[in-house]
Amino acid sequence: QLDLEGALIARDRVGIQDFVLLDAHNSETAFLDNLKKRFTEDLIYTYIGTLLISVNPYKELDIYTKKQMDLYMGVNFFELPPHIYALADNVYHTMLSEANNNFILISGESGAGKTEASKKILQYYAVSCPSSTLLDTVRDRMLMSNPVLEAFGNAKTMKNDNSSRFGKYMDIQFDCQGDAVGGHILSYLLEKSRVVHQNHGERNFHIFYQLVEGGEEDLLRHLGLEKDTKRYSYLGECSNVSSINDKNDWKTVKNALSVIDFDANDIEVRRATIFLLGIHVQVLHEALTFRKIEAKSEEVLSPFTVDHAIYARDALAKAIYGRAFTWLVNRINESLENKDSGRKTVIGLLDIYGFEVFSVNSFEQFCINYCNEKLQQLFIQLTLKAEQEEYEAEGIGWEPVQFFNNKIICDLVEEKHRGIISVLDEECMRPGDATDLTFLDKLEEKMGNHPHFVTYKLADKKTRKSLERGDFRLLHYAGEVTYCVVGFIDKNNDLLYKNIKDVSALGVATQFKNSLLRLTEILTAKEAWYVRCLKSNDNKQPGKFDEVLVRHQVKYLGLMEHLRVRRAGFAYRRRYEVFLKRYKALCPATWPHWKGVPSDGVEKLVQHLGYQPDEYKMGKTKIFIRYARTLFATEDAFEICKHELGKQKRTQKRHFNFFSYIISMFIKGYITRREAKTTDNSEYLAFVRQSYLNRLKDNLPKTVLDKTTWLTPPPVMTEVFRNSEVFNSGPKILEHLW
């Protein structure tokens, strides 16, 4: 267990555990070197201030035990090495002490470990929070919601065997005692297109394979299903995955559903699509193969082409699955609902897609990357705001930080009447045959001069070589991404033909934009904490650190930008009491105990250490140190001093033990030598004492102070007085020897 800042001394062995203390903080190479150095020692966590970086090791590490949880409970954030438990515990105690709402944003590429990080935080709260029968039920339901949502919302992709194909925000509600009493889940942008199509080497959602592979024979017969995934075109060709056991996962999901309080009817309804639809087979057949055309007062059925029929079938499948998933989330929320109207504080967990760049990027990547633009905008705003508020509260001058403001990109996407989403909605709603290319034409018409937007038509000759006619390119905060417009219209409409369902006035992108705006409002009202997850390599190979891949993620997650903001002023800040407690031994005036005000003691200490005026500032409650090297020099001096003090203490202890032994032996020998040798002698001595006391009683002197008239005691009675003198002189002897 390391003391506060204790890992600083280990920086040459395990890298620097807080990037804020990295001297070359503007060097991406130094940043990556430090990550790699720690990763090779299985130290997968590193801080940037209170932001936690997690690098996926693709192997089991013995750092998530109950013993580890106990170690981090109630401990100062920087007292132990970086860990997901340290962040979870600090968020929890901040919520309790300040009675405010907090959220933890977990982001990163698919396969970087976001879902696992979210699980670890939930598990930590399940163990660390107070316990009772009611609270255990709430915690069990929160934990069991994970396998259910993973079954219905996760799938195997090329990058990750358990990739979340939706965004999730969960509020964990706590009462004033810190007990977890309820929760609520919001889901975002479920990848419904996966239901009907998967890329080569990928799978549909887990639940389909779990049902077919793990379902009981009676159940499969009842549903008209066969135990062979290859018979279903929606399930693709990649049914077996070495890292996935669908049979066992089916049992886990069934158990989780029962814990979450799903009854048998709920489960049966989810299993049977035909029951869910509640319509006659012939009606469904007609709806999927004919279009209903209204001509004045009559309706005419026009048969679909094969392509149109396939489109209608797939649209219905996506709609059913999307509504089923929404129903599932709502039922989980009902089971987690806290009926108590008392005051509650919350800790939110946001597990959202990271920035995505593939060889071909479509509508889904456009929405995901727009989401990351908004979150990056919020991230910078909240980080700068928190820094500025701390400086102002401490009376330290705030110098504005220069940073890239990605509002121009967010406006490009979401601005009313002119943004990409508005243009897409207009094209989807206009009469006539709207196509993906007509949508692209409209974009070129409205955004031709925008510095962050380019197409084949608008590009110069050099750029045009890397673009197709149906592409547009956005310059995001994290870099350039080229999107293919094929499928944008259909995916934004997400509609069934009119004889199945009327067209919605809002496109998918607009609905997502509105939900994202609501989410940012929720997050802005809370204190922010961040977990940035990184993939160590693309092959899921344990212990391999791919520098090119990690560099790419560091850039896309804006980690260097965040470090620059954190280092724009002072690299290190601590409360006076904490700073003085650690380093007081370095100054004679503050060692061993400083009797005055802590701030005065710190001032004495830094002056004794020779701090220059530009190296530090004294706030109202904290000292601010500008350079990491200043802190490292102080820490090195402390380590030397600590060893010297330890040596002195050990020497003093040895002397003390030796002298204590000598004195105790002297006293013991003195007493032993005056003990009676036999029982007869003992009885005689008792008789002598009693006889003396009887004579003394009859011959008491007239005045107590007149020593000459007192009877002379026998020799045996003088032992008491002499022992008294020895014990009284003991401390003086000890002091003399010391």
C-alpha cells in the first residue's frame, strides 16, 4: 500500500501514474512511452488528474478481488495506485460528502473494455454500499440487468466478440445514507440494421444464438424453431465463436430475467414473435407483399417487386426488434424503480460508442461520431469550467486556455435548416423520389464553403483521388472521416410501408439528436468523471502493445488535449494539511509538529526548500505547484529524509529497548534478592513487621514532622522505602542514559 503520492518514487520503475506529472506533457511520444512502460508491468490504469485511462490487456488480472475492493474503500484518490475502484470510491464519497449528483463517462473504441469497466463499477458499489434485504434486491437487479441487456444489445463484430451495439446511460440512485435504492436506464441508437444484415465474420445479436443453441426442446418446438442456426438467413454464417458459450449464456439470461422480476408471461411474449404481432398470418403476408394505393375513394393493392418485399420484411423485423428492446428496457426500469419519494442523489454511468472509423463508414458511424463530437464539446467545457472554478475559489489568477472549439463541427451537423441532419430530414420528407445522391447534392449546395466539409465535387484534384462520387468527408476534432451516403435515406426513414405503419415526421438522426441534447442537459447538471478505454492491439493478443493503434486512439479520445488543459496552469495542487503532513520533515521549523496555521507551515516549508516565486502559488486552502520537476525534487528530498529519519528511529528504538531491559533486570534482581529464602523466614518477617506496627501504634510521636521521636523500623521494613526510591529514580536514569 502506497502512501499519498507514494508511487512517485517508483516512477523510474513503473512509469508515472499521473500524466499531469509528466514533464514532457506536450510530447505524444513520451505519453505513449509511459503507457507502454506501465502496460508491460500489467499496470493497465493511469490517471490524467481524476480522469482514468484503462488499457485492455486481453487477459485476466488478479486485481478485481474482494480484497482489492476492501483496500480501496474510503481511501484518498491518490493514496493507492490508479484503479477503477479508486475512481468509483471517490465518486461515491464525493456524492455523499457534497450531496450532489455525479456521472462517469466511459468511452473508447469497440473492444477497448467499456462494458467491462461499467460492470466493475457496478460490482464495486454492490459490495461497498450498505446492505439489507431490500438493498440486496436492488443491487441484484442492477447487476442482473447487464447480462439481459448484453444478450439483446450486444453482438460479435470483427473487433470485439461482445460489442455493445447501443449506448447506455444508467442512473444509480442513493439515499442520504449512501444506500443504493433504485436505478433507471436510458438506451441510445440501437443498431437495428444488424438484425437483418451482418458483415462477414460478424454475428447478429447474442439472444438469437442463445435461444437456438440453449433453448429447451419443448420451447423450440412450441416456437417452431430448429436447433440449427444455419437454417436462418438472419443469423449469418458465423454462429460458433470460441470465446462465447451460447448454451450457458442462455441459462444466465433466464436466471437474470427471473431476478429482475420478469414473470413467465413476459418471457413467453418476448420469445414468440407471432404472439407479439397478434395478427393473422394472411394479413401479415399481404402487408409484406403488397403496397396499398389510395385513389380517391378506393384502395388498390399493388404487388411488390422481390426487392421491395425483402425491404418490407427487413423493415418489419427491425421495427419489431427495436420495439422489443425498448419494452425490455422499460420493464427493467420498472423493476429498478424506487417508490420512496425521499431525497436521492445519483451516480450516472454512460457507456457510449467511441469514435468509429472503418474502411466504409455509413449512417451508423455518422451518428456515433456526431455523438462523440457532442461529448467532446461537453468534456472540454466541463473540464475548463471545473479548472476555472477551482482557481477562482482559491484566489489564483485564471489564464484563458487556447483549445480547439469543435462547436463549428457540431453546428455543421445539427444546425436547424442548414445542418446535415436537417438537410437529410428535408430530403426524406420531400415529394418525389429522393435518393442518397440527391441528398448529397443538397449538402454540396448548402455547405459548399464549409472548412470542415468536402465531397468529390468540391475537392481539389489531390483530395479528389481519395473520394468516391457518393462520399462526403468531415474533419472531426479527432481527424478526417469519409462517409458513404449509400443507405442514408432508408436508414434515416426507418419506416414501414404506409399500409403497415405511417411515416414518422422525425427521422432517426433527428430523434437521436434530440435524445443527445436531452442527455447533455442531464450531464451538465452533474459533476463529471471520465474513464477512457484503449485497445492494446487489434488481435486480442495478451500483453501486446500496438503503438500505432494506441496512438490513433489517444488522438481520437482527445487525451493530449485534456492533458494540455490540466497542465495549462499548475501541474499539482493539494490541500495545505495534506502537503504539510507529507513533507514537514524536510524543514526544522515544521518538524515534528507544526503548531500554527497549515498555510503558514507550508509557506515556511517551501521557502526552506528554495521554491522560486514562479514555481508555486498559495491559494486559500491549497498549494499550487506549476512544474512536475519541482514536485519530483521535493519527493526525492523526502525519500532521502524519510530513510534518514527511519534510521534514527530504529537506532533510538534499539537503545530504548536495551536500557529498558537493563533497568527491568536491575529492579527484578533487587526485589528477588530481598525475598525470603524459606517459609519459616517469611513467617518470621511477617511477625517482625506486625510487632513493629503494634509498638508504633502505642508510641506515636506528638508531631508527625518530628523525625527524631519516630521508632526506628527493623531492616526488613526499610525495603519498601528503598524500592520506592528506585522506582522514582527510574525515569531519571532512563533520561540520563538516553
